[in-house]
Amino acid sequence: MSLIPLFSIPCISRLLPSSPMKPLTSLLLALLFLSSHTVLSFKRDEFRNCNQTPFCKRARSRSRSPGGCTLTPHNISISNGELTATLLSEHEDQIRPLILSLSVYHDGILRLKIDEDYDHSDPPCPKTRFQVPDVITSEFDSNKLWLQQLSTETLNDETSPSTVVYLSDGYDAVLRHDPFEIYVRDKQSGNQKLISLNSHQLFDFEQLRVKKEGEEDGENWEERFRSHTDKRPYGPQSISFDVSFYSAEFVSGIPERAMSLALKPTRGPGVEKDVEPYRLFNLDVFEYLSESPFGLYGSLPLMISHGKEGRSAGFFWLNAAEMQIDVLGDGWDAESGIDWVKQKRIDTFWMSEAGIVDAFFFVGPGPKEVVRQYTSVTGRPAMPQLFSIAYHQCRWNYRDEEDVENVDAKFDEHDIPYDVLWLDIDHTDGRRYFTWDSALFPHPEGMQKKLAEKGRHMVTIVDPHIKRDDSFRLHKEAAEKGYYVKDAGGKDFDGWCWPGSSSYLDMVNPEIRSWWGDKFSYKNYVGSTPSLYIWNDMNEPSVFNGPEVSMPRDALHLGGIEHRELHNSYGYYFHMATSNGLLKRGGGNDRPFVLSRAFFPGSQRYGPVWTGDNTADWDHLRVSVPMILTLGLTGISFSGADVGGYFGNPGPELLVRWYQLGAFYPFFRGHAHQDTKRREPWLFGEKNTRLIREAIRVRYMLLPYFYTLFREANTTGLPVMRPLWMEFPSDEATFSNDEAFMIGSSLLVQGIYTEGEKYAFVYLPGKELWYDIRIGDAYMGGKTHKLDAAESVPALQRAGTIIPRKDRLRRSSTQMVKDPYTLVIAVNSSQAAEGELYIDDGKSFEFLQGAYIHRRFVFANGKLTSMNLAPFSSSKSQFSSKSIIERIILLGYAPGPKNALIEPANQKVEVELGPLMLGGSRGSSVLTIRKPAVQVSDDWTIKIL
């Protein structure tokens, strides 16, 4: 939820605090806020550019002259199983030495840390630089390989030596002494570089210092943006360096922004001079622009490269301060006079306002391996509840209990399934979270129980700003305990947000996170029930009257940490605290569902995110795909975009196309601003209602496949929604395609992004056939096909795969639990296929003790075999299912079979022609084994005779 537009006159009152304190001041502040922030579109001058951001301006200026770094490593040794060295500079402005450490982990992961030497510092360092806690998993730390020895070599005819460390089979890590450089080399490719840091000698590390007596204020000690002044008591403390990716055709990652999947150059020949670097700074951005490098609500500093031979590598900088990143075009360093190694590469330049260097190198070698390696560091995605991957219905705001009841009834009346109904900020008592408006929602428990009777759930919003009202118990307790973020003067920070005057909890403090978690108990959150879950919005954090609609950088957190040092992680800690609160509420055995707008590395462990306040236009529909793909590549597999666009009024065609595409988003939610026209699925005429219903039903039909993919994400980190090149890494035709995508390895989806389109030109990778999931038509891979898209978006199943479905339509996913399954077998040129199905109770953590079913289906030589993939478990926790396989559909199988033999039951069943999709009138009949009646949990074979 972003800032409100000027045409919403009633919103003036919505910004005013309900308490009588200083009413005139509050009114003036609200009017001032509205006059400066109520716009109909994104305003560039409300946000800083690089030239207005001193650390970015300085770093970019320095990077114009490669070769400026004079650091050299000294005292290289092994300590605590790591390579350690002291970095000293020729320049006199180095205040104290820098300490470097290199550590090696399983799976070919290299970690580099560079920080100030606090033990050998004269004058003493005024404080320690912030290192982000609570992101690196304990499991990863336990995978450290303890170095035993170092080797010194002179490489590639260089005149100075290098220290070489074993990384993994086929890879070494190299610390070059003079000039200073760190890189990973691929020994299988003739010791070619794979990733390097400081190969262009652009490394710079501004050290902490204290203002000298009599020293004048200036840019070193404060900076100004518009009416805001940011005090810098320790002076500039930025870090910048270059990172190069070798044998790369493009780089992706570093969300969040609304633009193409492959990152475009921001500097170099042919690039406009005013192109901004890619910004990572969590911000509440009103009606953000598509095709812009501007940063949005979350920040995830992971970049992945990819090349022609299917080769991928990754670089991750764990740093929570503002970051700016340039992608440098070919020839950017042509006039440097330095003869660089002649190897195709993409150069990038990373800049951060504060923190330390805590960087990770991932060797791949493929894109899936890079994602696995990254999520081994920051954690695998949480396993969601089954209901949460179905369809969600939201609006700011469903007005009252009667509105909720009517919307719920209309879904049933129009035979459209849904699982979750959401309530925005106006369900509360005056924007006091954990409360209910007693006039509009007098019976919250009864309202939730009515939904729960149909297997449905409710989500309410809980934002990080706490209304400063002494009659509000939550505020009073937080203030008394000293739990709020402080301003630069040490007082509770007071900012402006939806309730008016607000303060913000210091969530970096684990004590405060634990206290916050207790607020979600049924005792404290009066009116909540077990079917109620949570939405964290505005947690960047958004501060309406702050610089760039954000918290001032000189605000103070636990231990005197400046907000500038941890800004990008604030929403992460809030998300963590809320998720842990729901975990505590459920006694540790109810999987939390918490949607967050802000995110950071590790957010995938706590719940889904969405792409924020988008707009109802075709460009935002199109850009939603690369945005979600980028999130998946960087570990956040559970994400989506507001279907229909949050702002504005979509026409019927745009809305239909958005539902048809959104049905394949990992997170599938319709949402709208309060000033838009109502847009529930039945309000656009009978034909459009039918098309939306069909789109939502496709999602419900595919829930078993999606749930299986979410379990794969939970165990491997692989995204549910994937770029084509993740599945076809050597197919160059996929490299620039971010309008189509894969769902898992089996489904390809092509969106429709232009009004009036009846056909789509779809490139199908690979050499095998692809089958339309609705009508069964087959298309050859390796070609572009003109496909009918008049009433649906193209979605095709890859030959050689088996997809599990549930074809019986219910009101909600929880009412489908006992329903039978359909298996759709799309055979390849060898008349073979395989797939998987994962099932558990859909809600608890019993699966961690082995309480689940995991089957692998293999079709070969005319025989379908069901095999168990679940390891043997001696745990008392067990899961069983009496669901059966109701239909088996064969696509592309040679015609002629009449019967099939089921073993071990020794039972024959008929093979006949039947519909591909139940209830569908289109499409030819397909070979179907009807009612084999085998248990989904058993071992069995079905032989076609």
C-alpha cells in the first residue's frame, strides 16, 4: 500500500491521529504531507539519484580511472581454518590496516571478509562496523572446510606471486598479491578466471573516523536531501569495488526493480550519460515505473551470470546499507591504458554506503547449482501451507462484515474457488494494529469461523508503525520498555504514517522480536482465530514525512547502530518477528503465513513477498514476469504481483489476461486500491467471468504439481517459476526471453501483453514435443509457433514429463484434500516420461519428521511405475492418504492400446478416449486409463497391453 492520490479527498482524515493532542499541528502536517506526496504517478525528484547520494557520486567518480587501488596483502597465513592477511595501502590516508579473510565451504563456496583492524588501530576505531546477523544459517557455518595449507605460485607469466587455496574439485581461489585481486579459477578450462574481485583495481574502503576539534561541518559530516539533514558522526564509511564475470553473456539478479530479467549496462560506450546505477534501498515507491533501474521495496544483492555453454556463476554481498551497482558495457575501460586479460566478461561495479565486505562467490556450474549454493548460505524457502498457494482475494478495504459475507457468497454463486479473504488497514480501530473496528467488524471470530467452515482463511494487515497514543496499550508498553528506534538525539523516533504520529519497533533486537511475537497469541490478539494469518506492509520502513518516504539514516538502533547500516534489513527482521510470532501462536506446529513487502537475503525462510503497488496497465502486466523470475533466481520462490494492478481500473481484457497469467504466479492474489472500482471476478460480464473462472480453476487443478514444486524449493532452493534458460541453459534463444517462463521443469507459459491479441508467437526450447495443456495439440521444440490465444494464454507441457492434477472442483483447496488424482503423461520421442508427487497434511511441520508421501512416476516401455522417494522413518509421525489415481492421460503415445494391466492387483482396465480437461468442450479426445483405482501412496505398475 503506497501513498494515496490527490483525488482521494476522504484520505485526508485517514491520516489524522484520533487522539485530541495538538489537533491543529496534526492537521497542518497532514495537509503538508498531502501537498507534497499526493501525486498520480512516480515523481523522480522525491527520491535521490546517484549525484545526490554522496557515496555513490564519490565512488562513481573514482571508478572512472581503473587502477587506483594500492592495497597489497601482507602477513598471509592460516588462522582458525581461514586464510588471513593484512591489507596495507601506499596512500597516507589509510587510518588503520584492513583485515582480510578467505574461507572455503562445501559445494565450492568461497567467502571473503574485509573489515577494519580494530586491534591495531591508532587512533582507536570509534566503533565497530555493522555486520548483518541472523542471515547466514547455522547449517552453512557448520559446512566450513578448515584450510590446512597454502601454496604460493606465480601465475600466467605474472611478475608477482599469488596465494592459491583449494576450493573444490576443479576450482581454486586465488589471492593475487600485486596488484591485489581475488578470483576463482576453473582448472577444467585451462585455469580461466570465473569470477574476480578488484581485477580493475577499483577497490576503495572509507574508514571510520571522529571529527576533529575545530573541523568544519561539510559533506564528510552531514548530507542534505531536500529539507532533511543527515548527521554522519563517523564520517564517510562507504565501500566500493569491481566484480567481473567471465564467459558471461548477461547478468541477472539484484532485485527489486521493474525491468528486464537480463540487466542492461548502466555505463560505457553507447549508454546514455544520465542512466542511473541499479539501486538497492528499500523504499515505498508510489506507482513505480516499468523499465527502470530504480530500487523498490526489497534489496537482495545477489548477481548471477550466464553464458553460451550453459555456464553460470554468482556473487553475493551480505550488506544491509544502501547499495548502488553499475553494469559496465563493453569498452568502458578502453582508455585506461591497462591491458586486461583477453577473455569475454561482464564487469560490474558495486558501491555501498556502510558495512563491511562479506561476499560469497558461487561457482555453479549451472544456474540451478548457483541458486542451490546461495540458498545453502541464506536458507531454503519455507514450506507453505497448501491453502496459501491457492487463490487469494484482497482489496483496500472490504468495508465491513456484511461486505465480507457478500463477497464470499458471490464466489460460491459464480462457482469460483478461492481460499483466502484479506482485510487491509481499515478493519482496525483507528489504525491500531491487533484491534478491530467495533462498528464495522463487531464479530471477528464469528466472521472467520464462517469462512473456516468452507475451508477458507482470512489475512489481516499488521504494519510496523505503532500509533503514538497513550491509550493504546501496545504503544504504551513499547514506550515504557524503550523498544522504539531512537532518533539521532536519543529520543523515540516519531514519524508519520497511516495512524498519524507513529513510532517504529527496533526489530534488530531479538528481545523486541520475541516480545512482538507474543502479541499474536489469541489472548493478546483478541478476535483472532487459528484460521487468521498476517500481512506485513509498509515495512521498508515507510515514513511519510521522512527523507525519501523512509526512516532517517542517522536514527539509532540497538548498540548505537545507525539506521544507514541496516536499513535494507529492517523489513526482514519485522517479517521474521511476525512469522515467529505465528509459529509461537500455533505451538510450533502450524506453518506461518506472513506476506511481506520488504525483503532481504533470508526472507525466503519466513514467507512470501509480492511486487508491491503496481498499476493496471499492460506494461506492468508484462514486467511482472521478469520481476517474479528475478526473485526466484535470488532465493524467494514464493512471490507474485497484484492481479489486475493495485492502482487504476483495468479494462475487462487486461483483467482477464492478468488472471490468466497470474494463475501461474507462485503467489496468486487479486488486490486493488480503495479508490478503484470494484473488480471482483463476476463484475465484467458473463464471458469475462467465465474466462476468469477458467483461469482460477486451472490453478486449482494444478495445485498438486505446484505443491510438489514448493517442496522442491523447500529442499533445494530451486524456484517454482523459472526463466527458460534455467531449464535450457545452452539454448541461446532463451537468454533474452523474459515474457515466457517455466513452472518447474514441465510447464511453459507465455503471457499475452498487448490489447487485442488473438495469437501468440511462442518459442519452444529443446528438441522434443510440447503439448497444449488444454487441448492436447503437439508442437515441435526448437521452433517458434503461432498459437491461438483468443481465450487463454498458451501453456504447454514438456514431452518426457508427468504432471499430477486434481480435476474435481471445490470451493477451496482444503476441501480437495481427499479428492482423487489425475496423472498427465506427455511422452517424449522415446515414448518415456517421468514426474513426481509430494503430499503431506498441508499445514503442520510433521513432514520434517518424515510424515509425508513422495512418489516418483516413471513411464517407459509401455509401463507406468510408482516408486517411493520418501526415506524410511522410524518416527512416530506418519502421514497416510486414501486418495486414489482416478485417471491416467497419455499424450503422444502410439495409438492402439485397448487394455492395461495393474500389478500387483492383477487387474485389467480399459484404455479409451476421453477429454483432456473435465468440463472442457475444446480439444480432441486423448488416450485415457479410467479408474485404475490404485492408491497414490502405494507401489504399483500399470502395463499397457
